[in-house]
Amino acid sequence: MHSFITGLRTKEKSLKHSVSTCLGFSIDAYALASACVSLLLTFILFLGPVAKFYCDDCYINSITEVLKEARNCLYSSKFWRDYVVAPVTEEIIYRGCLFPLLAPTFGRNLYILINSIFFGLAHFHHLFEHRHLPWPSWKKKFHLSIMQSGFTFTFAIYNTYFYLCTGRILTPIVIHILCNAIGFPRFQEIASHPHRKGRN
């Protein structure tokens, strides 16, 4: 992956170092190619949840729901929030804006760590959304929020890596949209899934 994208970057023409270029806002053939490759790799990474959709016989229903939301996007605030506003604004802030501010001071490795910590903590607000869950204990809701923040922390490391490799903000945006569409992996359902074969 890294060598492929690096090879693409060597074929780029020299660009003026404008603010938009430093933030990765350039949209060109290289940006589209790197976004497609990164999207494919991310889809492969999420083959587990996709296979679960298929085993649950709800894969078609899930696609139908996404298409239905797409048709009603002008009237659905949730669609705009999950698939447009959140991915675009979060990636511009956490990847595009924070990189030129933090990386020169802390270096790339420490920047990735700091960036991912901020990104994970910013998603801890889901604790208040979990108040609607039927669990009587706030302890379980708190643990779920901790796990989600840990997942978003890992996702931030993953997405920042692709941003640093490609230098284009389009790449983490499309990855973010895909991950929002697939959703948080339901690890708790693995052991109790009816299609799971028992070990001998």
C-alpha cells in the first residue's frame, strides 16, 4: 500500500504550497486513485461485519435502507450528519488542520498519538446517547462508551496513516463515510451467533 501510493506521488506535478494544498484539499487523479485503493483496503478490513450481514440475511435489507436514506437525504438530518457533515468536518479538523499545527512541533509519530487521543475522547459523548438503552446499569453503558472511544482511537491511527501516505483529505473522508455506513463491530454477538460452528 505505502509503496503503491508513494509511486503515485512521484508522478505528481509540482504544486504551489497554498493553504489548500497543505491541508490536502487538492482533488486530482492521484487523490481519486489513492482514495479508491484505501477504500478497497478498508472494505477488506471490514469483511467480518459484511459477512455477518450476509449470514443474517439482512445484507439486502441493509443496502435497501442505505439507498432509501440516499433518496431521502434532503429530508434526513441523520443522513447528512453521519455521511456528510461528520466525516467531512472531523477529517478536516483532526487530519487536515491539526497535522500542520502539531507535526512540526511534536513530529509525525507523536502527532498521530495526540491526534488519535483527541479523536477518541471527542466520541465519548455517545455515553449520553446510550441512556436510551434498556440496560439498567450505567456501568455497562460507561463500559460501552469506553470501548467505542477505544475503537475510534484505533480508527484515528488507521485514518491518519492513510492521510499521511496520500497527503489528500479525500482519502480519510471516504474511509470515514464507509466506516459510518458499516457501523461499530458487534463483538458481543460472535459467541451467540446461530451460524457459528462449535469447536471440537
